[in-house]
Amino acid sequence: MTRIGYHASYEQFAPSQLLGFVKAAEAAGYGAAKSSDHFHPWSERQGQSGFAWTWLGAAMQATSLPFGMISAPGYRYHPAVLAQAAATTGVMFPGRFWFALGSGEAINEAFTGLARRRREHRNR
């Protein structure tokens, strides 16, 4: 079955504004939503990026949509911290949460001061 979803572009809009957008997406008939988990916006023009996991809980409580979260372990979060966040969300909202992991981008993960592994070493 095809499901059309709304991408909650977290680095683009303020959290309160984005919460209104996902409510509107549900009212318009969207069948799901997903959010990125970025520390920095992609450009100065966007200027947002609150804490996505806090926003996710509010958005899931305010709607009945299934949600996905895209995040990068290793630099910003220890994998165990992401596992705990995902498991907690899954228990609180059974059958409504999915999770995707990626390698991230320097703009979003390098702020911690930890060195990022070179690209050729990230997929091992």
C-alpha cells in the first residue's frame, strides 16, 4: 500500500510552527510524517533546528499519524542514546514510530568537537 507523508523539515521551521503544519497535514489526509534530526539549519535563511526528539513527542501526542525520525549516531549521539530514544518513543506510541539511521553531515554532527571518520571508513 502506498502511503503519502509529510516531511516535517525541522531545520526550516520553528518547532511550534512545524507542529501546526503536521496537524494541518493530518487534517488534509496525509497518512504519515517524518522528521529530520539536525543541530544546524542548512543555511542562514532557514535559521531553526530545535531538539527534534522533544518536538517528536509533542507531534505524536497532537496527531494520530505514524512518524519517522532520521538521525545519525556516533558524533552527536552515542548509539545507545538513540536506541533509548527510539525505544521510548515506540513504547509510548505503539505501531506509529519508525526510525532511520545515517552517517550524517559535518554541519550537523561536527559541533561536538569529536573528529568525524573519513568517508571511506564510515560504512565498515
